[in-house]
Amino acid sequence: MSRQCPLAKMIQFLSAAAILFLMTMPVLALDADGFETIFGGKNLEGWHVSAESGHSATSGKKSGGKWVVKDGAIEGSQDFPGNGGIILSNKEYGNFEVRLEMKNDFGPDSGLFLRSTEDGRCYQAMIDYHANGNLMGIYGEGLGGNPHLRNFSFLETVDKIKVDNAPVPLPVKPEEWKAFWNPDEWNEIGARIVGNPPTVTTFIRGKKFMEYTDTEKRLADVGRIGLQVHGGGDFTKQFVRYRNVRVKMLDSTLKK
């Protein structure tokens, strides 16, 4: 009858434990372009609502709007008239590109937050999806409004825009906008932030809409990804909707 030495037993035990650990670790699934899905359409796991921004002032910063998962998308609205808020990723990111699809009602003011703090200070890729608003301009949320850049504005309806002066010319002519942007379907938007002071670049349906390199360091090197429902007015019955939220980590030397 053979006996197994104590050392061999220990090695066998450790090997089994290591296999079990690897089997229970979450698998980082990257798509062909190197993006990781951070909202899968089933629940808000990995995200939390913050009532610390000024958009939640109506509630005394006790609630941060209404955020639910509906039909595979994050759906946001004011939880009562005038009270909005933000939903933030639990994880913080440094240099990254984020892509997502939106299908918002034309009316609510929203935004895609980059390197956001818990109280909503961030570089915002604008989703001011309303008359006189803008998509994918760049705004310093909680940073004294600096920067504030846009190359177009909506007119009274979603199918009409006018050109605004900006460092990056509007890549779509106003007469082409109706064919380019379809409010009845999901449209992909995205943003990239690299370095500190950062270079921020925004995209709509794969076209670059804005790029800005800041002149000073205004925020930490890392922060959360966020989505906003603006405070003010009554937007309890109009909604913002986002799905397929994906993130790709970038090298710090990548600027373009």
C-alpha cells in the first residue's frame, strides 16, 4: 500500500484550490475592438445612483432621479418634478473610450460624464437633446463651465440643426442631418479621454464631432463614467435611454 507524502498532498490541495479560484473568477469579455461591456441590459449591477450633484437639489440631495432597466436599456427620468440626478459606474477609469447607444425623448437634458466625481464634477460629452441643445459638444460640468464647445445646435425639432462656430467644424452639413441622425432608432455616440490635462474627443455614429485639449489639470487622473438627468422643469414623463455601454482602456500616450 503506497502512501502519499504530506508535501504531495499539499501540492494537490493547492492545485485544486487554484483551479476552483480561476473557475469562479469573473471573465473579462472583450469584443473584437477591445471593448468591455459594463451594462449588459439586465440590471444595474456595477452602477449606483448619486444624489450629490446640484441636479438633485429639489429633493435636498436625498434622491437622484429615477433609474430603471427597461427593455434592455438604462431608462432615466426625474423622480418628481424638478429633481434629477446621475447614475455612475462603481468602477473608476483613467484613459478610456466609452461607446453606447441612445434613444432619448426629445426634451430632457442629459449628458455623458467622463472621470466624474460622486458629486458630478466631470468633463461632459453633451447630450442636451432638446431645442437649442447639442449633442457631443464638450462641457466642464462643475468646472465653471470651462470648456464649453459645440459645433451645432438643434432648432425647434430634432431633424433640424444650425452650425455653431467651434475648433472642430461640423462634420455633417445641416441639410444632411435628417439622413444622418434617426430619432426613431438607436444611435451610437461615444467619447474618449486621455491624459491630464486631458484630450477629450467625441463621436456620433463613428464621426468625430469635437476634440479639445485642456490647458490645466481640473480633476483627478481617474473617475467614474456617468449618465445624467438634468434638474429643473418637469421631466417626469419624458425619458433618456441608453444601452450597450462599452469601455476600452487606452494607453496614456494615445492622444488621437
